[in-house]
Amino acid sequence: MPHPFASGADLLAICARTGLTIAQVQRENERALRPEAEVDAGLDAIRDAMFACIARGLHATLEAAKLSNSRPAHAAMDWISLFALAVNEENAAGGRVVTAPTNGAAGIVPAVLRYAAEFCPGWDEARGRDYLLTAAAIGGLIKSRASISGAEVGCQGEVGSAAAIAAAGLASVLGGCPRQVANAAEIAMEHHLGMPCDPVGGLVQIPCIERNAFGANKAVAAASLALHGDGVHCVSLDQVIETMRQTGHDMQAKYKETSLGGLAVNVAAC
């Protein structure tokens, strides 16, 4: 790899030294493995699969509502939630989804990507690719330095990780500098710390689907907060990833995808 990195600090140092964005660093690393045309084709295939999954899950009446002139101020949040719910309904029904970073949290990255495409000005295919490249860079850090598995660290490793990489991707395409992008990921992860994986009946329907909707909205909020700052923050991306790892290690096994604790037990007992 022309730009190897093993931590958020490494990644930001590369960006500072080279003047590249996180997406550009990731692109150059990808180009070391395959031709650039193949990189773009792969990114576009992922985007198309994500959008197709959302399209299959959308309801026609909600599409019609989008065209009306009487939408409340929070309508964008409703659409972000809808995009995430659509993907996770497809997952629950055994449909085709993109594992980003897991199937249980597969709705967040596509939902925020679709939000950026439909609600943010200046959208084009290049921005979509930068979103996914940035997400890949941050997701790789989380996976290598902690975990993306609910069975290992609870839902913070699935929905929390997904929110972090989606927030980073959105901050990137909205013009954030590398430090702001890393800050967006940190904010999103920080506010999922300690979340257990406690599916009712061992299935992804409850509470996973709604957590995807909230995670997608948290990702947008995290990106917005980061873009209003200068990227300098009291808690670094590396520190919050390590905190997530430690929290998952300390979490009791019954809260790690076993359906033996949390909502999985209390809902069944009602």
C-alpha cells in the first residue's frame, strides 16, 4: 500500500503530509490492488446495490408524499429513517443487502448515502464514490482495532460502527477536512457506546430495525456537528474506538447477540 495506516492518527498524519483527503488516501491504496476503472466499477456496484435495496423496500404512498408541498421541517429525518427501514426490512425478509458493516446494521450507510444524493446540493457520482471510500477507511480502522461483531462487543459494534462510517462519509462529501471527517466518526461512535445486542427472539426485527433508523439520523447529526467545528476535539477517533473495544470486552455475554438479556428477555416476559 502506498499509504498504510493502522490508526486514526496515522491516517490524519498521512492526510496532513500529502494534502490528500481520506477518500483520496483510500483510493490510492485501492489502486495499488486493482486498476482505477475497476475501483470505480466496484464502488458504483455497491452504491447501485444499496439504492436498489432501498427502492424495493419503499412504499408507493410514501414516494407520493415526497412530492407534496406540505412537508414538515423534520421530513428529511423521516426520509433518512425510511431509507434505513427499507433496507432492514429487505434483510429481515431474506432480500439482497450490502453488508456495511454487518447485515444487522446494513441500513445506515445506504440511508445516509441516499440522503446525501437526494437532499444535499451538488451531488454527483464522484461524491458517492468518495463517500464509500471514506467509509471503507474508517470502517477498516474500527474492524482492525476493535470489532464490528454484535457477538463480540454488542450492538455498539454494529449500529455504532455503521453510524460512525456513515457520518465520516457524509462529512467527507460535504467538504469536511480530514480532521472533521474523523471527528464526525468519533461523535457518532461515542453516542452508541455501551449499546447491547439484544434481539427479541434472536431475530433482527426488534430492536435492530429501529436502531438502524436512529443510527442513520445520528450519523447525519454527527456529520453536521463536526462540520460546524474545526476538527479539534477532546476525544479522538482512536480513543473512542478503543473505548468501544473495552466496553464490549466488559459487557456480559447475555448482552452480546445471545437473546439472553435486555429487550430480548423483557419483551418476551411481557
